[in-house]
Amino acid sequence: MELTTQLIASGLLAGAPYALAAWGAAVALGAGVLNLALGAFFTLGAYLALEAAARGIPAFYAAGPAAAAALALGAGIERLFVRPLRPWPLASAVVLLAVGVAGEAIFFFVWGGAERSVPLRLSVVQIEHVVVAGAELFVTAGVTLGVFALMALARHTRAGLAVRAAGDSAEIAAASGVHVERLRTWAFAAGCAAAAAAGAFASPNTPVSPSMGRAALLFSLAAAAIGGPGLAGLFAASLALGVITNSAAGYLAPQWGVLVPALVFTAAAAWRGSSLWGRARA
């Protein structure tokens, strides 16, 4: 019982940062793009957090600069590779996968292939028999604030309302005066920025390596597939997946931490009624 409680608490805290990356996947799907390069942006955020920590700056401070860098890079990638291939979604997904693989190679050349750890020294909190690292609590609080900020932007700003309108019907949004192509560019870029911020937030609690984005991509797509386009659903799906993967890894084997999101995503992909396909067709 104590082990179960510990795994649930750790899973909730571990899944929280991925809600931002899941939103990045969902907003790209809303623009009709399956962003298979999302994991590379997650890794970029983690490595920028590593660099910040090496200079004595708390890792979570890197979330803002990482998001800004990913926003600019994502906008360039969308303009160069995604927009010309918009009529062919499968082709754009394959190209984005190639971009993600190239990103892994760049990370390997710059930082090497060894796993690194990002220090964030905060005290350990114990509640009854549950032990939680202070870093996990701090990161979860930061991510939760980020999710609520995104909710406010989506519901109460013209840009957020325009993105939702374009996702529902690009034709109606264009007829209303919305520049749909420009909006899609910045929606894609914002998704990349969210993934980079998620990587920076998650870096103190996960080993940093060039290939870490693969698991993050699977987790994000799985959460987007079952959580739907809404941020509340994505956040709940990320927390639930965190609990399930952490419990499977704790009771069975560490490999289940990657296998479970892969199985969830595969099941959602096989189910044609999933919100995954509804958003991709928007």
C-alpha cells in the first residue's frame, strides 16, 4: 500500500511537465500537422536548462529563454518545411520526423551522448509515508501556473479565440478576416515553445540525453490523443499517464515507462473516432 501511494504521488508529479508538451502536440494537430519533431524541442529545453545550471542559474529559469528560442526556430521550420507540404500531411510528418532525428544528432555533437543530470537542490518533503523531492513540487507548481496562463490566453485573448476558430473551421475563420496561414505558423511555433519549456521544467527530474525526446514525444502524443484539444483534458491525461507509467515501471520494469505511452498512442491511433484524428482533419 505504501509503495502504491508513493508511485501514485511520484507519477502525478512526473506527468505534470508533459502537459505543456502535450498542448504543443495538440495545437499542432489543430493546425493539421502531426509534429514529430516535438521531442527535439523538449530535448532542447532540457539542454538549455543544463547549461543554465552549469552557470549557477536555477534550471527552471531556462524555461523562458528555451521557449523563446523554440518559438523562433519553430516558426522557421513551419515556414520552410511544413507550409509547402500542407496539402500532404503525411509528407510533412515524415519531414518533421527527419528534423527530429537531425536534432538528436546535433545534440550528440554539441553535448555528447552521455546522460547528464540537472541539479536543483531543494529539500525533501515527507507526508506520512510518501516522500517527495522538493524539486518535483516546485516544477509541478511552475507547470500548473503555465497551464492556467495558457488557459487564460486561449479563452480571453483575440489570438487564442482566433486559434480556436481556425481549428474548428479554417474557411469560416478566413472569411472573418483571420490570416489563417500566419496563425497556423505561430500556433505551430507556440507548440514547439511549450515543448521546450516542458523540457526545461522536467530536466531536474529526468536524465538528460540526446534521445530523451523520443519518450517525451510518445508521452505527449498519447496525452493529446486521449485528453482532447482542451488544456484541462490534456493536463488530466498527462497526470493519469504519469501515474500509469510510473506504476508500471515500479511494479514491472523500467522499460514499461516508455511502452505504456506507446501502447496508449497506438490504441488511440487505431480508434478512428479519437480526437487525435478530428484535430488533424481540422
